[in-house]
Amino acid sequence: MKKRLAYLALMVLLLVQLVGCAGSAEESAAITDIRQLDGQTIGVMTGSTFDQHTDTYINDAKKEYYTTYADMALAVEQGKIAAFLMDEPMARVLCAQNPGVTYLKDYLTEDGYAFAFPKTEKGALLRDQMNEFLAQIQADGTMEEIESIWFGTDESVQVVEDWTGLPATNGTLEFAAKASSAPFAYVKDGKTVGYDVDIVVRFCKAYGYGLNLHNVELTSFIAGIEAGKYDLGAAGFTVTEERAERVYFSEPDYSGGIVVVVADTGAGEARFETLADFEGTTLGAVTGAYQDQLAKETIPGISIQYYDDVASQLLALQNGYIDGALNDLPLSQLAVARQPELAIFPETIAPDSYGLGLPKDSPLTDQVSAIIERYRADGTLDALTAKWMGADESVKTIDVGEYDAPNGTLRYVHDPSMEPMSYVGEGGESLGYEVELVTLIAKELGMELEITQGSFASLIPMLMSGRADIISGSISITEERKESIDFAAPHYTGGVVMVVRAEDLGISTQTEEQGFWAGLADSFRKTFVEENRWQMILSGLGVTVVISLCAALIGSALGFGLCLVRRGRNRVASLLAAAFIRLVQGIPTLVLLMVLYYIVFASTRLSGVVIAILAFSINFGVYVSEMIRTGIDAVDSGQWEAAAALGFGRAKTFTKVIAPQAARHILPVYKGELISMVKMTSVVGYIAVEDLTKATDLIRSRTFEAFFPLIVTAVIYFLLAWALTSLLRLVELRIDPKRRPRVLKGVEGEKLSAATPDPVSAARAEGETVISVAHLKKVYPNATPLQDVNTEICQGDVISIIGPSGTGKSTLLRCLNRLEEPTAGEIQVLGQTLTGTGPRELSAIRRRMGMVFQSFHLFPHLTVMENIMLAPVELLGLSRQDAYRRGLELLQSVGLAEKALNYPDELSGGQKQRVAIARTLAMNPDIVLFDEPTSALDPTMVGEVLSVIRNLASQGLTMLIVTHEMKFARDVSTRVFYMDQGVIYEEGAPEQVFEHPLTDRCRAFVHRLKTFHAEIRSREFDFLGTASDIDAFARKHLLGADQSLKFQQIFEELCVSVILPTLPAESGWRLSFDAACREDASQCEAVIRWEGAAFDPLTQGEALSVKLALSKTKDSRWTCEEGVNTVTILF
């Protein structure tokens, strides 16, 4: 923990140093003319038309794109961009709030800003009502009052009337606005306020509408209105022909233009004197705006960088990433007012008009336009301009009073970073020129206003997708936009201006130097204390946590379900699930989120939070599905078979055996994917969800401070990731068997006597048939291990099955308990037909017919005692105490009572097999199948297991044993099956099969079992290994202790010690040793052959070795014919 906190502190310290370093960069020349920006880096708001304006008015500009004007202002201050274009109203506010930037006073364009409406019948109606309302407030001076509030500097008056209680006599309007478009729409005290918001609230109050406000990114603004998700939209939304093709626009509620925001250096020679000076520079533009197009038309040779909001655009300008920020005049004025190091380039790029966007062919468009025209005539628009672009903050509120809203809801989405047009107030309410305008329009329309905030880039998509009825965000009215949406009549005419660093205009920005800690404290105060902005962070954090937790829970459940379908037996469903997983994996999360929001659920009223939960649940679920599938596949398939052989069904096998083991493979990957998903939720702001990241973006759009909002976001995500990682680490530790206390729950320790356990089951009469096999056949694609097996096995039989490898011995056992499905034939076990039996009946039979595997298949996540207790407790219903008592008895009988609390990987091979036998016997079976129980064991451990099986045989347990231990088979078996060519070729008593086989194949097999061969070709031969092989051969094939010793002596004393030293040192020779025994094992013969000079080892060899080799032998002789020496010994 301390180490993590130290790393975090180091990261913060480094970032503080970087901020300090940025401030020490060399001052650049002041920009006084747009021509100074040629070839410079210009910030562009992502999704805005400033991209084209930058190309138009600035030659060879390099563009960098930002999402907020605050970021672009900061970029200008830091020298990262030279300037950016923005609308003059917003430039005015931005520069007022950012002393480090200013704007060039000449407009690049003269624009009108209007409310946007869907091109629907309702949209046209709202447009007409808005136009009527705007004309009315223009005529009666209300517009002038609103403008003075939101374009002034007195933030105390910049308040929008609470619209939540507006009577929805005419329905509720969904209002889309970009809450980073101060003064049109922005967030203040956690509430969206601004010029446009104020107008919309007043409108709703006047026309009897309720209001829901949506904070929408510019890139999705038009789409949301066009799709009908919003009834109107605003936030300094410039009316363009292109936009008007997609939505209706009201008459402009504010007129301005695009200006150039540049850094306000406060001194020095102006770098930019005319717009031509911007040629070759990089300008910043807001994504979805159109200032970039105007700039390209005005300034040749510029490049554009796009940003999501004005704050990001201005931050890039301050940091020097762009040379100018293209924005509308109101936003630029606000930015310059707040950041003295920025300034507005005096030459306007182009006149500009803002309009409210509405869906194409919206019936509200004409109504909104009529209201705006009326407001223009009666002075309402002028009042709005004075209110929202004035210095008196106390009047910047929106209060249109109570009104009936019989005409439904007007869904309004605005960009909250477009202050003074639309921004977020102290309580999180939407404020600004355009917000108030839309509010007034909603009132006029008799519609309840529903306000949502979104990025500028999302405004049009939200309108087009039907999530907004009207949008705003200092949206310039362009022909291109008119293709997608309709615009109400322009509500503000200004211009596109360029915000640049004040120093690039030769303007001094020197102020009393603030100490580092004082500056840090001031930044902290602006970010958290002013307007109680900490509440926005807490609210955003709550949204992030809700989305993350819900997506984690739902996604995990979905992933488990998808995994079950993929592993299921329905091939069609499995293929569909696999296709769905591949599809979702191939779609970027953000794209999936926007597809669900703007297309799939465009016509629904589902909130952005719900859709975000759904999108992240789907994305997380498909990855969880693959994790679970991989984790299950990582568990050895023998675990499924061992559980099935005990009588578990598939469901219990999964929950009790497979899942605990798979979880250890799944959790590490799951942990990483969960953290990735939580961090990825930071993109939900694209669909107007105010999560943690969006909240800090809104704060930056108001304060133009980058340090604390970004650091706090990073720290909170770090702490979330750390908390989740720690929680899952605890789960990992809990499921790790080695870290759990080795205590058996629900049992009390007992002292057991040395008595043997209860005898094995003998419920059936001795000699009664317990297994009957008729014409059993098993066919694989490339082999047929069972051709035609027929036999009957009686109670108490101990049957050893022998034969060459690959002749179907193990396959027969696996068919007997249906681990392999027979191709044909019939099997009856304990009086029940096994072939064709259903899963439930099959499990019941398996509980009475145990199986011991050659690979043990103990459950590694359970202790020895838990392995033995599991099946009796789960399947037989024994109490844990009774199962524990039985388990101790069995462990004592196999000599492993002291290993009760050990895990399988702590045992030797022989001990594991003895535990496997005890686990099988715990079910008290009538029959036990042993599949080569000693084949996987070291020779030294074979005896341990065989001793246990001998003891079971003596108790009369019915057993079938596949084995290659011939002496064991002969000693223990009541009958022996010899299998060859897929049939039981011969069966009988052990004496008959081993000593007097009736068939040639069986006779040949038994004979081969008693033949040993070794060949020595160099002195590097593995003599110790061969001696071990001789010992194993003797034990396995019925030889007594004396015969085994004699084999070893002849090989070691005669072959190795006497003959080998006489052979040449170089290679090229061969010395062979062969041994064979008669069928009755009464006599054995050893033959030694080698090429070379004649040498009789029996008479010429070293006396002691020859004596040891020949002792207790019956006959020995040496011959040499044609250069081949042969020694034959009988014993």
C-alpha cells in the first residue's frame, strides 16, 4: 500500500514539475493579425466548422483538434497552438475568463446563432414557436437583458430559472445543448446555464412546455436532433446551409461571428497582424463546428487540429500546440476575459450566425423561428445578449416561472462548454444565452423542457437519431449542416474569430507574479470550491461507479450464459454465440456505444446511463465468455470423467469440481479485463452521460484549468482500479487451496482403532450375474477397438484383463460405465440395461460401479479427505461427520491416514492411486473397475497399490482389472480375460491362461511376456537401467526371487564383467543378451552373443565372476561358429 501511494505521489510531483516547466517556456511574439498565423499550429474544436474556416483564412496552418475551448485556450497559453477560431460571443467570455488569451477583434465571418429542431412536424412547430418567441423578446427588450446577463462579467446574475418544475401543459421538450459553450450553454455550480439555456427555459415557460436538458457533444448534436432524440438544441449553434439540410433552425437568437483566439502575451512585437499571417499555422477547431471550413476559405495553407470542446481547444492554444483557436465571437470573448494570456485576433475570419438546430422537416422549426423573430423585434435577444455576455454574474440565471406545458416535452441538448451561450452553472444547471432562449421558446410552445448536455460533436447525431428535438451550442448555420438538420432563425449574429495567445498580438499579460503554492491553491479553489464544483465530481463518480458495477455484474452473467451456449450440444446456437462474440470483439467499444445510442435505441426513451450499462455489459460479457471457456478448457478432461465415474451429473460436476479449478485460471485475466472496462467507461460522455470524465471536462470548460481536473480524474480512476484489484486479490487468495486453513468444516476429529473398515458391499448373492455384455462394439473413425465382446461377470469375480496394447482393454471398461458410448451391443449392470439409459439413471448406476483410473484424476483443489468425502456427502446424502468417519477408516486401510489434510500434489504416485481407490470405495460400490492402476507408477510404488487391491479381492469385491502385472493377475484373479482383435479371445482360470493357454494367440502372448532382450553397442550403455528392466521383467512375468537374481548375475558378472572388456575400445561391435522362460516358469534360458575372436568366458573368464554367474545353473555351454561367439545357460 505504501509503495503504491509513493508511486502516486511521484506521479503527481512529476506532473506538477511539467506544469511548472510549461510555464517557463520562452515567450513568443504577440499575434495582432491573422496573417501572423500562417504556417502556425491552430486549434480546432472537434466537429465544428472552424476546421474549414482555419483552412480558409490561415495559410499553411497546422491544425490540432480539441474537444473543449478551455483546452484550446490552455494550449494557446502554453504555446502548443498559435490560435484557434471560435464564435465571437464565446470568445468574449472565454478571453474574459482566461487572461492568457485574447481574440482578434475583426470577424472572420458574421454568423447568426440559432436553435436547431428536428425536421419533423413537431420540430417545425417548435421552430415557429421559437421564432415567434425570439421576435417577442427582441421587441420587448428581454433579449437585450438576457444578452447583458450572459455576455457580461457578473457571474452572480448568470442564473437560469429552475426548469424542473415547469408545467408541461404542452408536453416536455428534450433540449440538447453543449455545456462547454459558454456563454451559450455551460455548467455552473453543477447546473447547465447560459444564454441559450436561459432563452429555452423562458421559451418553455411562455409556451407551456416542460424541459429536459441534455448535455451533448458537438459531434452527436445534429445526429441526435435529426433522429428525433431531442426536440431542440442550442449552445451557440451556428446556422449553416449544410446543417439546415438536416435540421430546422430558428431565427438567430444571437448574431456574432468567428474570431481568432490567440495568446495574450501582454507585451512584445505582434506575431500576427492580419489573417494572412496565419498562413501555414495550425489552428484549433471544435469537432462538429464549421469554423474550420470558414478559416480554410479565409486563410490559405493552414492545418486544423480538432478538439471536443472549447476548453480543450484553448488549453492546446495556451500550451502552444496550435497557433490559434477558431471559435465564435461570444465564446472567444468569454475565453479571453477569463484567460488574460489569450486574446481575440482583431480581424474577424467570417461573419457568423448561430441557430438552434432541429430535426429535418420538424414542425417546430417555423414556430421557433417565429418566436426568435419576435424576440429580435421586441428586444428579447438584445436583452439575452446583454445578460449573458455582460459582466454582472448575478443576473445570469434562468427563471421563466411556472407555466403549463400541454404540448409535450421539448428535448433540448446543448454543449455545456460554450459559455456564454450554453454552460453548466453552480448547481449543475444549464445556463447561457442559448439555454435561456430555448427555455423561453419551450414556454412559448407550451412544452416541458428536458435539458441534456452533450459534446458539440454529439449534438447533430443526437438530433438526427431522435434523441433531441432541439440543439444548441453556438452552432453556426451552414449550408452543409442544413443538409442534415433544420435551423430556426438565427438568434445571434456574430462572427468566427481566432483566439490566439495575447503575446502573439504584442499584448502584455504580465500580472503580479503568483507563487507556486498560491497558484496551486487558486487552481484548487477554482476547480473544487467555486460553485461547489466538487459536487459535480462526486456526482460524476457516482455515475461511473453505477455504470461500472452494473456492467460488471450483468456482463459476468452474460459471459457465463454465452459460454454455456458455446459449450452446449446445440451446434446452431453455439455457432450463433461464437459469431456474436466475434462481432462484438471486432467493434470498438465507443462505436458500439454510439450505435446502441444513436441507432438501435434511438427511438426509445432509454437514458444514456442505461444504454451505457448495456453497451459495456455486452462488450465485457463477450470477453468474460472467452475467459470462462478458456478457464474450463484448462481443467484436465479427466476431472470430468472422474466426477462422472463417481456418479455426479454434469451440473454438479461443474459446480463442485470444474468451476473451483477453472476460477484459478479465470480470475487473473478477469481482473485485468474488469479494470480495463472501468477505465473505458470514461467515453460515455459521447452519449451525453455526465460521468467522472465528463464532469471534469465541464469544470475545465468553466475554469480553463487543466491541472487539478485531469489529476483528480487520474487519481480517482487509479483508486477505483486499486480497490477492484485488491478485492479480486482477496477472492484469488480465498479460492487458492494452499492458502486456505487446512480444517474440515462440519466435522469433529475422532480417534480410530486399528480395526479394518466396514466390508465392501455384498448386497447381491455370491455367483449372481452383475454384468452382462452382448455383442458389444465400439468404432472410432480410424479404429475399431471392440469388435464383438460377449461375457458375463458374477458377484465376487476378480477378473484381470490382459492382452497386447491397443486391443480394447481400457475401451471395454470405459464402455461398461458409459464414459465411452458403445457403437452397438447391449450392457446390463446390476440388473439394469446401461445402453440407452438417461443421464439420471446412468449416474445412479455409476454410484454402484466405481472406477479407478491409471492417471488418478484426484481433484487438486480438495484435500485427500475432501476428495473422499465429496461424493458420499453430495450424492449419498451422508452427514459430513459420517463421511469423515468412513474416510478415515478407508485412509487407514490404505495406510494414508496421516495424509488426510494433504493436497494431491503433495503425494507420491503410489499414494495418489491409493487415495483414488479409497475415494472410489467411499461410495460403497458393488463393482470396481481398475484401468491399468499401476501403469503410471514408478516400479518401486507398484507394490503399494497392488497390496491394496489384493486386500479388496480378499473381501470378495467384484473387480475388473486391466493390467500388465502378470504375477499379480495370476495371484489375485478368479478369472482372466485375454483380449485380442477387439474380442475376448480366451478366458479362464489364471492357471489355465498362463500355463496352458488354449489358443495360439494367447500362447504367443504369454511366451512374449517371458522374453527379454538387451543389446550393447558401446561402453556408454545404460547398464543400471538395464538391470532395473531385468528386475521389472522378472516381477511382472511370474519369476521367483531366485530366478530374478540369476538373471541379474548372468548379465552383470558374465556379460558385463567378463565378455565386455575383451571387445575393442572403438565402436562397431554388438553384444546381445536374451532371456526366455518356459510357459510353466520352471526353467529359463539365457543366451549371450557377440562377434569377434574366439573367447570362451566359461573357462577363460575371471574365476569369481564366472562362479557367481554359473552357480545354481542346470547347464552352460560356449560355441563359436563363423566368428560368432554364443554362450547358453539354463537355470
